[in-house]
Amino acid sequence: MKRSLLAAAVAALVAVAPAPLFAQSRPAPALDGEPYIHDPSTVTFCDGKFYTFGTGGGGLISDDGWTWRSGAVRPGGGVAPDVIHIGNRYYVTYARGGGGMSGGHASNVYVMWTKTLDPNSPDFGFHDETVVATSDGIEDCDAIDPAFLLDPTTGRLWLSYGTFFGYIRLVELDPRTGKRVVGNKAINIAIDMEATALVYRDGWYYLLGTHGTCCDGANSTYNIRVARSRKVTGPYIDNVGIDALKGGGKLVVAASGRFVGPGHFGLLDLGDGVQKFSCHYEADLDRSGRSVLDIRPLLWKDGWPYAGDNFREGTYEIQSERSGYALELAVDFVRMPSMRRGGFGAPGGPPSGAGAPGTNAPGARGAGAPGTATPPAAAAGANPQRGGAPGGPGTNMFAAPTGPVTPVPAQDLAEASKDWPAGTLGVRLGDFMFRPHQKWTITPVAGAGGYPGAPYFKITIAGTNRALAAAADAEVVAVPTFTGGPEQLWRIDQLTDGTYRIMPKSVPGSTEPFVLTAVAHSTPTLAKFDPKSDNGRWNFKLP
Amino acid sequence: MKTLCGIRFLAFCLLAVCAPQVSVVAQSRAAQGPAQGGAQSGAPPGATRAGVPDNAPRTIAPYFTPASRVPRAPDIEGFLQRWLLLEPIAKPNRTNIVFTDSYVRNAFATEYFPGQMTVVPRSGDTVTVDGQKLAWHAVDSSTFNVKLFRFAYGLNKPTYGVIFWAVTVVNSPRELKDVRMAVGSNSASMWWLNGKEAVLLSGDRRMVMDDCVSPRLTLTKGRNVIRGAVINGPGLSDFCVRFVDERGKPITDVTLHLDQAENQ
């Protein structure tokens, strides 16, 4: 964070305005409530709540990861904290001094610990604050923006820190105390970066950091970038081979929608293949350009992380990753009227090989015209052996097309639904034909709570109030009317491969965290999510 | 019942161009619906083209062998390969796109013979449907799927526009809860466990293992009667059935035993 503009950012945080209400018409909003923060620490779960701390002291709390309020407590002031949970301790690090404030780059990085992040708990209280890194104001480093990594392969605890003034550096801490390992020397791992974070995945260490201009509201160019290394100590190289020590970094997330200047990456691993990341936007244009917290899906492609988008309301096909079939109401398929006039032949040409009326001449491709000796099914214009449908009188799929070319209207809901039973219906998976019983409108439900990054949604057949619902015995149905019950509220998490996991808020008679699952090619159910299987993975496609 | 993919369909078209009369004859038979009995009505559309004379002796081998009195386990993947199959009931349909849920339910709710939903027949028992005497056959399928078309063809019975009824008895050494009946069929089908509907497969359906599964069921300790009906218009008919557990693993520690199979 560039200290020259920090004062403005802090002032923006201090100013409090009425929280904007969640607006259903706005796609993928940033978090609900009062998510106002700058330089948020990694979102951390503690005793049933989510916490994040920001610059200037204090922080945010959320019961569900969707609706946030102020109230977290962090002493010491300073800037850009981070948190890590090791054993029965929550270590908190932050920096005081430096950052260009008052023209200086002399700074200290502190670490302290508490048994809980809940300020109302008797166990709350910070201990053993100690300096783990410094910058003297002259050297090529400004010791701010610290971030932890507990290496899962070695159990060693690392801390990166620094800003655009010189190097990003790495030091080693003792995971038992949070203090600097005696004799450890700082290692330079990057330049031209700030607000770093380290992540380990599949044999790679990833250094994520923020490029661009901080703290300039809607004009901030903050964006998050990444380089990776086989060793925690580097070298960290980007996707085109440029060392982070030479300014390299592959883009992870930049401005989009109404959000400007994402920065301060923090990994939130929810398990089962669901990874999210916290960040702040320098400006949320729907919230007076304030700096806000957001939580977004973290996706991976070819060994590189990139940002997903929280789910946008809309009307979709819900496609099973397992079978490619679409979720649909279990109702009778309603045929569209056959409108074919001719078929595959060349326009304007002779009826290539088609049986001529009144004949059964050689050249008839099994789909003779009326008046031939061809039996009824063969005359129907479709190949019955392929399970084809009979066409209209006079059609011939192998004849040259005739008549004007006109658009064919899609089947409308009224036509398709006239014989749908009124009560609860089963759902299943079938070939997607963009028919009304296969189009689902997915809408956030205001006031129903949420989960990290997003609100609960209702999933209804487009144009109707028929809602997807969890049923007893962990099956899934479509109820005739959406009532807002928890079995009709759905959590939609994007998985690291870009597919989605769809989970009801609750399942009648069960406390299991079941998700929508293709238990067979054509049969959906609710079952425990298996991250190694495609059964619980879904795609949302525009119909 | 999507028996011809694009390439095969193109090949079929080429064949039709080269030998139009043969193709038309084959389709004519298919389109006319099944005549009752007789070799001609049961001829598969490719038989003559492949050079097999229509009057060649027919057999259900190697697709089926007579079921023995020795209880049989499912195969390693849990597929049930021992069945009592009824010779096909004529149900002319020139296309399979008619097999909506309502159509299929109505077709199988129609009583074709007494005890249709309750009987566990003996091999060789016969029923009369629309004046046609149809026999039950206790067979073991040589493959994971039960090739109904080959069953009908081998018996000189209609192959297109038909309904097949199938029954088997699963003996379970213990009560098995939260299992699912997993079915694939060509074309539509409906299945019952101990008299209760388990799973419906509607539409112009090709056979895929585990295409549709039932809700969670309980296999009772001892005898469990599985009953199914498969309907098809033109094309190859077959089905496969197995039970899977909550994790999708096949149930293999059960046995299939048709009480009167020795009468075959």
C-alpha cells in the first residue's frame, strides 16, 4: 500500500454511511452488510464466525461469510495485518511505520497471538508482541504488508513483507512462538509489488502480490498478480519466465464490473475443492466508491490461479459435469411442431435421390414421398431405425429444401406447461433442448443469509414459481411454490476447476452437508460431495 | 434407442443408395410393425444385407444360456444376469419418440396377462396376449446387458414394436438399506422392487449402465422380486440392472435364484 495515499484510505474507513441494501437487480454484488475495509487480512474462521482485520486497527466479523459488520478488535494500529491459525493460537502480524507515510520507509513488522479472535470471549487477548522484521528507511525495503505461510510440506512458518519501495522479502518464524528464527536472514524474492501472500499447491509455492496504484479510489489501478517457484525461497517466475525479482507477475484479478482496484489477496480454503480468496476493492462504485471487502472463487488452470466470479443471477441450463445432461422437470416431453420442408439436399437442385411420388424407384433413401409403396413409417420423413420422429406430410429429409427460410419460434412456457401436474414434481437429467422445463431462473434471496462470498439463491423454472427443493430422504424435487424455506435455498460455490457445487441450505431430516449430485447419468439426488468425482459438479450455461 | 451414430448413419445412407430395394424392404418390415411370430417379422434390418439368409436356423445362443438350478451371483460389477423373460408382446410403434412418461406409465399399467405385476413364473409357463401364446424363459445372459432383441430374434419372435416383461429374484443375505436400483435400457422401461415402483426410464433412450437409478431402497433379507418392462419401437432392445450402494459401489454379495428354473 502506497503510504502517500494511506491517509485518504483511512479517512474513508473511518467515515461511516448507511449500509447499502442488497439489490437483487445487481449481478454478483460485493459482500452484504458493512464490508468496509482496506488491506484486509486473510479471512479466518474462528469459533463459528469469520474475521478479517484491516489497516488502522479493528476489523470485520461475519456469521456466514456473506453479511459483514464491524467489531473485530486488533490492537496496535498500523497497517495491513494478516492472521494464521496454528495449534491453539491465532497469530496476528501487522506493521507500524514505513509505507511512505510522512516520507519515511522505516518500519517494524510485529507478531502477536491470541487464543481466539472473538473479542467477547474470555480467552481473547493478545500476547507476546514481538518485532520479526524491520526496515531502516534507507535500505531497499519497506517492512509493511506482512503475510504468513505455514508450509504444509515442512511445517515451517514463513513471512513475506514489503512494498514498492525496494524488495519483497521472506523471513522464517518459529511456528511455536511466532518469533523470528534465530539467525535467519531475509531473502529478496520480488520487486515492484506489495500486499503479498504465499500459497502452496501441488508442489509449487505461489507468490501473490499487488501491482498498480493504491489508494486512489475509482482511479486506482491495483491488480493482483502471481509468480511461482518450486522452493519457498524462490526464484518466483511468472507464466512467461520473468522473475518476480525483475517485476514479473501473471494477472490473477483486475478491475471488473463496478469494482476497481482489487488488492491484498488472502486464501480462504473451504475444503472439498472449494477455494476462495479475500481481497479489497479500492472502490466499489455502487457504494460511493468506498473500499470494500470481497470474497471470490479462486480457480486454477494449468497450474496458475485466477479469479472466478461470484454467481450472477439469471436464467440458465444447469448441466451435469458427469453426463452433460440438463436438470429438468420430470414431465412429458412436448414436441415442437415439425416444420421441416425438405432436408439435406442442395437448395434449388433436383430432389437428390429422393423417391418420386408414385414410385418406389431406386434412389429412394428410405424416406419416400406420399403415394409410394413405402410403408407409413418410412413415408413419415424420418428414419424410424434411428428413432427419428415422423415429419409432416410431404417432407423428405433428403430432398432439397423448399419454401422461404424463416425463424422458428422457441417453444413457449404456456404451450409446454399446459399439462404439467400441479403438485410437487420429480426432477431428472435429460438431453438439453432449451425447453421450458429445462430453464432455471436463479435469483438471490434477500435476507436469507449466505456463505463466504455470496447469498443463498432460489432456483425456479423460468417464468414460474416452481422451485428446486431438497426433499426428505435426501432426494431433490421441484415444489409448486417457492416459500423461502431453507430446503429451497441453494448455495452455489464455484470450484477450483470452474464447475460449480450446488448445495441446499438444509435437507429435511438430515444435518449432513449434502449437495446436488448426479448419482446416475439421468438421475439427480443429494449426496455428500466427493471432490474426486464429477458427480457433484455442475455448469451453468446460458440457454 | 439411438442405435446409429453419425458415421453409421452415413454408412446406412450409402448402403441405401447402393442397394435401395434392400433398404426399403428392411425398413418396410420395421415400419409395418411386428407380425406375430414367423421368421420374416423378426428379421433384423441388417441380416439380409450382411448375407445371412432369413431362413437360417435361429437360436438365442450365444447371448443366452438356460438358467440352472444353482444360485448365481451377479457379475463382478453387480449386474443381474439371470432373468425370466417373456416372449415379446406386440405393441406397434413406428418411432420411439412417443415414449413420454405418461405414455410409458400407461403402457405398463395396461394389463396384458393375469398376474402381470405379481407372478414369479416358472420357465416354460405361458400367457396369452391378444390371442398369442407367449412363453417365459429362464435364462442367463452372457453379457452384462440382457439383449432382448437377440432373445426375440433367436426365438423367431417380433423384434420391433414390442414390450418385454422380465422378472428375477434376488436373495440377499441381510437387509441392505440405502441401495439403489441402477438401470439402463433401450428404449423406455419401468422397474419395480417387491411390487413398488423403483425407477422409470422414459424417452427414446439408449442403453447406458447406471443411466437412471431409483431413490434409496431397502433390499430385504431373503427374497426380493425385481420386475421390469421394456418397450421399444424400431431398434435393438436391451437392458442392464444392478444394485449400488450409497457410494455407487456395486452390490455383489447377493444371489439370483429362479425357483423353477429346472423346468426349463
